[in-house]
Amino acid sequence: MNVKLIGLGDLDEATGTRECFFEVNGFPRSVKRLDETASSNVVVRPKADSSQIGAVGAPMPGVVVDVKVAVGDSVSAGDPMVVLSAMKMETVCAASIDGVVSGVSVAMGDALQPGDLLVTIKESNNNEADDDDEALAA
């Protein structure tokens, strides 16, 4: 395998990435990579884990215009939690499950990319309440 670096693109200051151009066995390729030598004011946000039902991620790139929940708040599926704005359109990100907010990863004015973690919800355990009701009925 023969890999040859052709050049580096300009720094994208919003994301801290740079496009790298190279050849692999004579075929041109490019890849965007985080430039760790770039300015330290670039924020790298955690991504929502799709395997965790309580991890709510950003559906699109945008800016946070309102955060409607705080850690410890109880939410029901469908409750609005974060409002994003992109290209003068607002999108409400809602709770996916019933539970308690265990983490809020964004604040007003934050710029986001798709998949960035917004809110983490700890699923409420209704089974305990059902068990208590059954114990009282017996």
C-alpha cells in the first residue's frame, strides 16, 4: 500500500477541523480531521449514544435558543426540553421517555452539530409503584 500526503485544507474555525488530501495507491482521497494544534476555544461536544434510550441528541445543526429543563426535573415523553434554531426555523427537542433529567449538556447560545448530546434522562421505574400497589391490595 502506498499512501502519499498531497496537502492540507484551511482550518474550519467553527469545528476545529481541517481537510487532508492524500493518495492511496494512486487514487485521490480526502478526510476531515480534528486539528489538535488549532485554537483551544473549539468546543468538542459529546455525542448522544443511540443505544441509551434516555440520551437525547440534536437532530440538526443549530444554536440553542432555550433550555426548558434542569437537572432533577421530571419529564414525560413528548415534553419540550430544548429549542434549537437553524436558518431562522426553530425546532423543539422533546423527551423520548418518562423520567427524571439527570444531565443537561447545553446552554443558551451553544452551537451544535447533529447528534450532539442535549439532555440525559434517567428512566422512571414505575414497576416499584406497581409492586407497592399490589402489596397494599393484598
